[in-house]
Amino acid sequence: MKKAFTLIELLVVIAIIAILAAILFPVFAQAKLAAKKTSDLSNQKQIGTALQIYLADADDVLPPYRTRNTPNPYSPHPNITGNSAGRVFFNQLLHPYVKNNDMWKSPGNPQAWVNTNLSCDPAVGDDDNQNVGDGCSYGGQNSYGVNNYMFPSGASLASAVRTVGLSATAIDQPADTYLMMNSRYYNVLPRYVRNGAKVMDGLLVGDTSGLNPADPTSYADTRDYYFHYWKYVNYGLSFSNTGVATGQLYLTDAASTAAVEKRAKGIFNGNLNVVFADTHAKTQDYIRVIDDLINRPSASSWDPYKLGVKQ
């Protein structure tokens, strides 16, 4: 007579399998996350290397993060609408050196797109709460953002792009200066308060029209329209801003700020990948990155000149 498993034995086996699954599944999840982070780090490292090759062809002058009044090379396209049709973006400027559009898609970004945002409704437009009229596919890609203190916007490709940006030779301590990082928008800034706290002195940020990129001191009092852009770092959620006036103090409520942090911390277990101006790439703590200007005001990794901040 064949002996069958008793109910108790079956329950014990099931319980053991459940315990093993509870132990192993998180391990598998962590291994998958680690693989994504490594792949993302490789993407950024290769983009940084491509930028160095670009610099060799551009007299060591960094490109703008986008140009104006220049047809988007992927237009016409039904999902390149509004102002995005008249812009060339950072990833497109580097395409002759990267030559792989998929490299601009982070495995940590669940809604990654490059050149054409197919999830955007052309009838509505507006990627990531951009201004009305910017349209779909604005930014060229939504996985990596450059340090806005190093990359200004350019007027047009016809107006000598190479004279618009920051000279790479002017960067003090390139091994400790942020170049690019995980971001749902194409240019980012650290988290800091303009009024009554810390203001970066002498940097390319905000409305720089009419100022001299070769003279860092000319940027000391530039109005900063973008200092809430820390919310895009590591794919944080968007939230509305209430301002006294354009370019002045923006207020954000604690709940919205917490929502941004929670989402961003959930991408790579509280970390993100960063590529530095010398093109080495590494993983850093998310809060450390967005608050680096607050915590290290005299020598922040956001500051290419290491001029510090003023009160």
C-alpha cells in the first residue's frame, strides 16, 4: 500500500516553501534593482565620455542644454509639437558622439522616453507641467538632467553655440562637480531657499540673457526662475508652486515636498547615480545630492567655480 502525505506534512512543506519565498523574493528584487542601477550608471558614464569627445571638437566649451529657433531634428512628428518642434536638446546635440538613443533611457525610469514622448497627448501637449505651448517631447528625453549651473540655454545653432556655454577648463575640482544625474527633466538644480538663506554666487542659472558667460561675477544677482527644479531629481513627483512674483520666492507645502522625496527615494533605495565633470560616475545618497548646496555652501558639488554662496 502506497503511503501518502498527511495533511500536517503537506502544511509543513507549504509553510517551508512560503518561508523560503519570503526570504528569497526580496533578495531577487534587490538583485534586479542592483542590475538596473549598474546599467543606469553605465549609461551615464558613457554619456560623460561622449561629452569629453564633444569638448575635444568644441574648444573645451560645454554645449547648452538646448537651443532655440532651431528645428528639432526629429520633427515633423505628431508627438513633437509646440515649442519642442523649434528646439534642439542636449541629447540631440550629443547624438553624433553617443549614437545610441536607448542610452538616454534609464532602467530606473518607468516612463522613459527619448526624442519623441509617445505617451503625451498631442492635443493637450505639455510634458512634465511645462509652460503652455511647449508641447509634447519637450526636453528631448526624460531620464537625465544636467547641472543647470554649468549648462545655459543657447540662442540658436546659427549663433555660435560654442561661445554660449561654460569653458570646461574653468571648472574648479571637476572630480567633485556634478555634471549630470537621474532626473525626469533635462536640467536640474539643488534644493535651497533664495530669500533669507543661500544664493549661489556667480553661476549660470535663471534668465542669463545679456550676461557674459566668460565673467562668472556677472551672474551674482541673476534672478533664478528654476530653483524648484530639485523636484525633478531622481524622478520626483511634480507639484505646484506658489510664488510672490516670477523669479522670486517660491513656497512649497510640506506634504508636496514629502511626496517628491518619497518617490525619489523609492527609485534606487534612496540613492541615485551621478556623473561628474571629469566623467567618473558613482552612486550617491539622494538627499545628500539635493541638499549639497545647503550642507556645503562654500564648496558644493553643484558649484563649478567653487565660489561659494552669499547671504
